[in-house]
Amino acid sequence: MSSSRVVSVFENNQKLGEELAKNLSELANDVLNEGGNAVFKIGLSGGSTVTLLAECLPKIVTDWSKWRFFFCDERLVQFDDAESTYAQYRDKLIGRLPITKDQFIKINPQLSVNEAANDYIKKMSVYFAPYELPRFDALILGTGPDGHTCSLFPGHKLCEETSVWVAPISDSPKPPPNRITFTFPLLNNARYCAFVATGAAKADILKRILKDNEPLPANRVQPTNGSVQWLLDEPAAKLLQEETSL
Ligand code: 6PG
């Protein structure tokens, strides 16, 4: 059982996206080469990763019909709301990739936040062995300026949640307030976690996470039997590059 962390810095988003696409392609083809009913199970995050993935995923040569897209966290809003992470991926990926809406494992936004979390666990369990902690093939994560990831925020009680895979939150400091989120046991059971963080505004929090090793939520994603890669652009890595040789 081991965990490894790699920090990769790129001169621009295109080169960052090429690396992410290469890694996802290798993982997906490894999984899909198992044949049979194998599907590639990937968890997506909202925010800036949506655009980056929309630009880099089309570079991948794969059997897209075997991909299933889950959400590491999702806002509890209707699918016609601009804040819906699913809607953002739907609008940016369908048409650019030969995939359908049914390949997205979506929340039910008509439910309460508590019910939506339980409903999502049920939907997920169709794709994973029963009574076992699900192991995602890949999770694409972001981190906010406060060091949150998914909808796990610094100091929030959900950071200590270990009894459920997916939890509700109704007081998200990042709007909208009602969300569901993967919890750390699920995140840390993944095979590959890729954090994408770009732009000078992320430089300070990345220093706190990757150099100062503060126990912020994003720094607690350390898969027990998998790898985590931080994919940064040069402005985001500025405070790392000045003080450490990367
Ligand atoms: C969400 C995201 C969230 C995001 C971070 C970073 O739905 O809000 O899942 O966790 O990844 O807030 O967002 P940016 O990359 O846009 O800064």
C-alpha cells in the first residue's frame, strides 16, 4: 500500500492539458484492455477544471462509450442553472466527445441535500462492488484559495467524515451553499488523483499546501494505494519554484 505525490509545472494550459490527457489515456486504456464490461470511472470537479478538461479530453483516443463520469462534488441546483457542474460539462463535452448524457452519473436536484447525497451513493453503487469502498480510476480535483477541495472546506466537520462515501453540505462557504461531496475515505481510495491549479491567484495556497505542508483539505488527498499528481502552470507554482527546485 503506497501513495506517491508528483508536482508537475507547465508553461501553459495547453501543455498541462496534454500531460493530463496522456495520463488519463494510459489509465483508461489499461482499465478498458481488461475487456468484458469494464468501464473507466472518473470523478470530475467544477470550476476551472471544466474548461481545461473540455480542451484536453478530445486529444484522447479511447472507447468513449466505456467512460462513466461522476462528480467529486456537485451543487444542488437545477440542471438549467449555470452553477450546475453537470450542466457545464454537458454543454462543453457532449458534441466534442462522442458521449451521451447517460454516461454522466448525475444528482437528482429535486431532492433535499441529505436525500441527494444518499441517492448519489445508491447510483454509484451500481458501478462498484457492493459493500466495498468504491475505487475510482481517476479523480480530477481542484483547490480553492482556502485550500478546500471538492466541497471539503478547512475546519468543516465534513473533513472528519468517514462513515459515508458522499455527504451533504448546506453551508458551503463557496456558493451555492447546498452541495454533495465525496469524503476523504472515497478520495483516498482512488487509483489516480489529478489536481489542476492554474493562475497566480493559486500561488499562495499552493505554497501552503505543497511547501509548508499545511493540513488543509486539498493536502489530505493522499491515496492509500494510488498516486496524486499536482498539475500547475508557472504562475501558480511561482512561490514553489522560487524557494524549491522542482
Ligand atoms: C466546485 C469545485 C471546487 C473547485 C475549487 C477550485 O464545484 O466548486 O468542485 O472544489 O474544484 O473551488 O475551483 P477553481 O479551479 O475554479 O479555482
